[in-house]
Amino acid sequence: MSLLELKKVCKTYGKGPAATKVLVNTDLQIHQGEFVAIVGYSGAGKSTLVSLLAGLIKPDSGQVLFNGETVTGPSPERGIVFQNYSLLPWLTVHDNVKLAVDQLPQKLSAEARERRTSQYVSMVNLAHASHKTPSELSGGMRQRVAVARALAMDPQVLLLDEPLSALDALTRSSLQDEITRIWDKDRKTVVLITNDVDEGLLMADRIIPLSMGPEAVLGPSFQIDIPRPRDRKAINHDPRYREIRTQVIEWLLGPGRKKKPSIAAA
């Protein structure tokens, strides 16, 4: 059974003549421990898709399932990291992460909460900046705090909604490596939403393109059967990498632009 699943999901915004069908008949299966990348055009509905998976919004029709149960709202089991960091500006790095630890369903002692907070701050290499507020951090460091906060709740699924798209190229590369390192250590299930095909290919186990909106649909699922760890310099010369990259881009520029329905394979 899939850990996270969409079944014939449709989502529309607005009513009457102003209604916009964002997603139509969307099927998706994500298994325990997978790292899946959804890649597509800006405005296609990628954030809508991840919001459905997180339980932040509900589908008009179809089902969103987690462990076989209908998703009815947000849950600590599904942590999410947004593009805009969403940190509380008056709290330090430590306290922003501790805010998530304090929401854990299990009761922890004050000492245990402090240990857990420090553990996840250190995991994203920010122990030296734990006393700083977001205004004192770079964009990349702020996003590290957001990742640490999501992980501190020990979610079964980590949803990443274009978390690196606002960063400069060098910082983006560094955080790609950081997120991949963390995933490789814990093997949590990860869904990465991105507009960068190369980012998806570097980080994920599978990459699934999303067609141009409105009425976006998921395309075929491409297995990224390239051994890990992946060297970002060497991978450009890997024939399999070039083959998968070509297939994904050809779908995005072909069927993905024509919006012909296709289903993402499990």
C-alpha cells in the first residue's frame, strides 16, 4: 500500500465563469522512504498539489490518502517547508525550531525538548547561529531553519514546496546537498516540488512532470536509477542522466504543453 496517494483528484478555484480548473483527474502514489520530485511550469498547480498532500486544502473531488486513511487536514505526520521560510522574526533559530518540538503529541520533559531542538539545529549545521534571529541570517540559513523545524516534528513525510527557488545558485547547490544528506541518513519519505528538472534528477528517486495549467495533469513517472551519492559535476556526463533529462523535458515541451491527460505510475 502507498504511504501517500492521490486518487482522481480535481481542484478548482473560483466559481461560475471565473472558475479555474487547476488540477484534473490527478493520480499519484508515493511509497515509504521514497524521494519523489514533481517538476513543472510556474503556475501549473504544483503548490496546489503539495497543499492537497499536506491537508491544507481539500479536493473538489477524488481522494487524498495517507496510510490508507482520508486526509482531512494538516498533521504532524506530514511536515512542510515553504519557499518563503515562514519563520517567526522575533524568535531565535533555536526557538523557531523549539516551537515545532513543543507541538509534538508525546510529552517530553523540558530537558528532552531542549536536547531535541539542539539536535535538529545541529543537523542543519546551524549550532553556531542558534542564538540569532531570522533578520541576522542569510536566505540559505533561514531555509535551513525551516527544514530543521519541519524535521524536528519527526514527520513520516517531508513536503518541500519549491524551498530553494528563491536562493542564489551557490546557496541552492549547498542546500540541495544538505537536504539529500539528511534524507540519506533518515530515509524519510520526501516530496520535492520544483521547477528545475536538474534539481529533481540530482536529488530524487523518481521525477514526475506536471503539465502546463490550467487543468494540469501529472505525466509519466521516470525512475532515476542513477547510483548514489551523486556528484553534481560527474552526473552531467552520465548517459543515463542525459537520457532521463531528455525524456522529461520532451514530455514537458510536448504532451505537457498540449495538456493531454496522463497518469503518474507508481
